[in-house]
Amino acid sequence: MAGGFFEGFKKIYSGKNIFAKHMFLILLSLIIALTSAVGAANTNGGQKEIYHYMYVQYPLLGIISTVISFIIGIYTIHFIHNSIKYLIWKDTQNDEEKINALDIMPEINVKIFNHFWKWLGFCIIWCIYIIIFILLGVITCFIPGFHIPGIILTAFIILLLYLIIPFIFTTFSKTYTIKGNICPLMVFTYLPKIILPSIVLYLKLFGIVILYCIASVIMVIGLFFIIGLFAGLNGMDAMAITELTKSVPIITLITTFFVYTSTIIGLSFYYAVANIYHKKINITETEA
């Protein structure tokens, strides 16, 4: 479907310097995976224990992971900007070659850090708004006789925010400006315009995630089978094989795969979001 996930996947893997761009994303994924693998190897593997190890016992690991996550975030912002630009060109340009020549994958240079502080400030402001919206819902849970409706209202608010927030960030990505994009009422003005296509989009995302999880489980089982086979041929016992699968290199390899593929799915999702934003919000605002 035009402007959807699969068109996004196609654009993500096409254009100039595409190998270098994906090697950059793999490198970022590798660094995040390595910090998590070190945490997992030195704890019992529980999520809380890993976070405690990374952010309390050895905070340098947590800082590195957070910094890399921010870099992926700012890269995504530029990706969304390029996606909107490409979609606008498709509607306004007649030169097919010129349209297709526009890459949506940002180049790997210092320019990806442009607008970082604006993006960070924008994120902080909207995180505060999200907390306030959710707290308003939670407060209603404590109103006498309104406990169950309050829970339903809170769940409804969280669901709506989940639908709307990607479009709020897409609005920022279009111009990289905070001014005009920090009114909390945007949630209510955007909702009627995008609710139906965004629900359809999330249903597609849900289906893709299910397929991704199935493929990932098969891949991990296959990898462990191969490791066990080769280790067994080299005379390793079951205990040694188990320890090998929990080693930093193996955990890093598997986690790198998950971080990278999740990033790609996220980028394709935001390409589809940009398409909905362009059709339902950008065009209507331009016409108005």
C-alpha cells in the first residue's frame, strides 16, 4: 500500500550510501546490546537487576546506553523530516526521477545532531504533558463511586495518547520548531483527523510485531541449536553449553539483532505515520 509499512521498508533500504547508513545503525545497536549484555552477564538476567547494574552500580553503562538511544532518536527525527519532504514532493513535483532521487535515510555526519536541543526540549515538554494527562485520569479513580469508570477513563487516555503522540512528534519533525507545537490541545485537534487511519496503522503494526516475534523465536532457537551442535562436537557438556549461550558475545549478538530490527520497524512505522500526517493534517492545514 502506498505510504505504508512496506513502502517504508523499501525506502529505508534504498538510496545513496545506504550500506554506510545501515552499518551506522548496526553499530549503535551493537553498543546498546553490549551494555545490556554486560549487565545481563553480571546479574541473574532479570530486567530490574540489569537496570540496577547499569544505572546504579556501573552508571557509565547506563549513560552510554542512554546517549546511544538519544542518537537513534535524533536520527529518527531527521528520518521523519525527510519522509514528509518526500511525500510533499510526490504530490507537488512532476519529475519522477527527481522524486525518487530524494533519500529519506539521513546522511551520517554531524548534521544529524542539528536541532538536538530543540528536540530534547520538545520531548521534555510533551513528557510533562503526558504525565499530567495520565495523572488527571488517575485522580478520577479516587473519586468516591467513580473507581471503575476512573480506571476505564485512565486506560482510554493512555490509549489516545498512544495514538496521537507519534503525530505530535511528526509535526515537530516537519519544521524542527518548538513554537506552535507545544499546545496540549493539539491532542484534541489532531484526534478526529487521524483516529481511524491510526487505528488501522496500529493493527498493521500489531500484525507485523507478531510475525517479527515468531521469526525472532525461530531465529534464536536455530542459533542455540547451531551453538549446541558445534559445542557438542567439540566435547562440551550441557552445563558448558548453557554457560556459553549466556556469555557476553552471544547475548550481544542476539540483542544487536533485536535492537537493529526493532529500529527498522520503528522507522517504517514512522514513515507510515508521516504519510497519514501529510494526508490528514498537513494538506488540510495548507488548503486552509
